[in-house]
Amino acid sequence: MATPGAFVIFGATGDLARRMLFPSLYFLDADGLLPDRLRIVGAARSVLTDAEFRKQAEGWVRERAGAFFSEKAWESFSKRLSYAAGDSTAPASYKVLVEKLKGAEGGALFYLSTSPTLYIPIVKGLASVGLASPPNGLMVEKPIGNSGRTCDQINSAIAEHFPENRTFRIDHYLGKETVQNLIALRFGNALFEPLWNRYSIDHVQITVAETLGVEGRFGYYNDYGATRDMVQNHLLQLLCLIAMEPPSDMRAGTMHDEKVKVLRALRPIRDSELLEKTARGQYTRGVADGKTVPAYAEEEGGKPSDTETFVAMCAHVDNWRWAGVPFYLRTGKRMPIRHSQIVIEFRDVPHSIFTGAPLMPNRLIITLQPEESISLTIMNKTPTLSQGGYELQPLSLNLSLLDAFKGEKRRRIAYERLLLEAISDNSTLFVRRDEADAAWLWVDRIIEGWARTGLKPTSYPAGSWGPAGAFALTERNGHSWHE
Ligand code: BG6
């Protein structure tokens, strides 16, 4: 497929476009990574001239780029920009777009940075003027529905016009450098593979903790909750990268095939197991990031709600490699610190010859955010003389990626990588439809189970690590969260 001649952003004046999309495109251009002929069209309701739109976009890019803003790079980038005003539910808007896209060789890529309720109307609008067929492509982001059923409805409407290989479903975690490094860690090193299985690994923990609350998104979040907002996509994608079999190459189809096998191997959690294998929480008033913050139920006018702002789960991947190995997942808002971390805990030594304090199992700790690091805890002899032999203590071999790549000028926005991949027609870092379906299937069953059994979130103070049930979840198996 040829590279597109135009990149069109619907919702061009919205928050995502301002903070992520335009700055990302600007940086790609400044680094010489955009095709020369690529035009960028912003589409939104506000009535603006091209010049007015460019002025607004300059403000967004300046703000995001800070010291990395270059007048020269902006001047060149701004020449690519134009604007198409219109209501995306009005047929006339699409005629304007057709005019704008005249002569765009290689077709156009449409990015829907709008409310998901507009996804289907936009696809239909594009189809009505002949813009919804290859080589044109579509980029969409979650929430694509709020259940497997509604996700399928939207995907089916898209698939009537855009084939799967021209549909790029974004999970922005896959655009993170640190998440891609998981692939490098596993498949670029021979060291781990012989140990990467049930014989050596005792359990896995995946934590994505945020100090933020719902940040003005109560309306959306209250319908979703942590399970749909984070587990169905980001956490399960991380689980896939940890649990998947080594793919034979990096092609999109090969990678997706391996990931989907993991998702399909996730053992369904039965209603009778929900209390033991899941914990839902909702934050109450507390202190987060050094500030006193309101309870979730007091956000935006105070509506009592059963939405979880924290969830922990114990998952199992039922296959030969992982049989019997718990994968603990945990994510929450208003946690004590912001960090995303994967902990691989290895098995205990089969027999200890040391008589002192018990040995600690080795842990491979991969921190994805805020600073990327990899560390391996190993038992060491304490350099002391003591009667009766050895004293041992766990110490870490640490690799700080921040220090290793000190020369790198700036931290890339995850969207830079994703936009570039879509423009280059590579779907490896996007989510294939069957992956999304398999992830929903597992998550839907849990959410429906909570409704069937009346299991409500329990409270946790903002600034803590979640409700008591989250600790019981690991302790029941003799494990504890790494904090
Ligand atoms: C989004 C969720 O997908 O990811 C947000 O909708 C969440 O609720 C965000 O805050 C977290 O992303 P990051 O990149 O800050 O870890």
C-alpha cells in the first residue's frame, strides 16, 4: 500500500488532538519522518479559516514542545495544515472534505478523535462520498463500545467499508517505547526464554497505578470503570506481551496471532470465584500527590455510583507454558504513586542450605513508567563475619534506561510511533479485531458476574493501594504485591 497523501483528523480541536496528535505529527515532521507530500487536514465543527486553524495548532504545539519548539520546523510543518469545518453528522461536511482531498495521491488516513458515538456516522458520511474504501484507512481509539457486543457493532459498521488491514485500532500503551522494549527484552535475549515458563516462574504481577483521579472525565469514566477503561486494553496487552509464544517474525499477522492465543487461553472467572479472584474498589476522600482530594462519589457534583476506580484480578493462562501460574493484574486511580510495573517472581530454591533468614525468591522487575528500568533481585552474602556461617540479603542488579540513553534529547510521545506506523501501513502495534473480541469476552464475563452476584466496589482512601480485598487476593496464594 502506498503511503497516504493526506492525514485527516476528525475532532481536530479536541483535547487528544491538541495534546497528542498535532504535537506528534509536528515532531515526526521535524525529524524528517513524514512523507513529503502528506497534507494534514483538521476537521471539526468550529468555523475557522486555514490561517486561524494554523494559529491555534501553533499554540498547542508550542505548549507541548516547550524548549523543543523550532520556528523553522513549525514553518515547514504548518504548510501541510489546512482545515475543513463541518458537522460530522451533516452530509454537506463530507463534500467539503472531498474538495480538500482532491489530488491527494495514495489516499487518505482518517483519525477519529471524536466521541465514539460519532464513529459510525463518520464512517457512513465518508462512505457516502466515496472516501471509505482502500487505499483510504481509518484510525480509531477506545472506547470502541463498552462491551463485546457494542464493540462488535461498531467494528462491523467499520468493516462494511474499511477492510481489517486498513483499520488501525489504537491502544496507546503499544506506542510506548518502554512497552515495545518488552518485546526486545523477551525476544532479543537468549537468557530469559529457558526460564520463561511454569517451571521457573512462580507468578507474575502487572500493576498500572495512577495518582490522578478522573480529571473532568466523570461522564465517560462512570459508565466504564477501571476494568473497561484499563484492563480490557492496556493491562491485557501487557499480559499478552509477557505470556505470548515467541513469534516467528515481527509481521503484524504473526504478532497478533500469538497475542490472540493468549487472550483465548485466559481462564474465565466463574461467578463463584469472583470474591476470591477479583477485588473492586472506589476511592474515598484522602491525600494523593500531597493534596487532599475528594471522594470519587463527590467528583462532579457528587453522584453515588457503583463504578470501580480500582480493580485487582487473578488471571490464569491455560496452556502448557503457564499452567498454574497466577497473573495478578491491578490498576487504580488515586494510588500513592504513579507507576506501571511488571514483576516476574521466580520460584524458590528447591532446598536451602542456609540456616539464617529465609531466602527471597528472585524477582525480575520491569518498570515502564514513570522512569524505565529493569532490575533483578538476587540473594547475596552480606560481607560480615557471623557465627554459624552465612547471612544473605536480596540485592538488585539495576539497569536504568534513563541513564543508558542519557544522550536522547526528548521523550517521545507514544502517538508519534503509532501515527508513523499507520502512515507506513504497518499494523503490528495496533489491535486486531479478534484480539479486542477475545479481551472483551474475558472482561465481560467478570463485569456481568459482578452484576449477577451484586458484588459492589469496596472503599479505599485516596492515596492508598486499594481495598483490603486486593491484598487478600495475593495473600490467599501465599504471595504479596511488590510495592
Ligand atoms: C487511558 C485511560 O486509556 O489511559 C485513562 O482512559 C488513563 O483513564 C490513561 O488515565 C493512562 O495512560 P498513561 O499513558 O498515562 O499511563
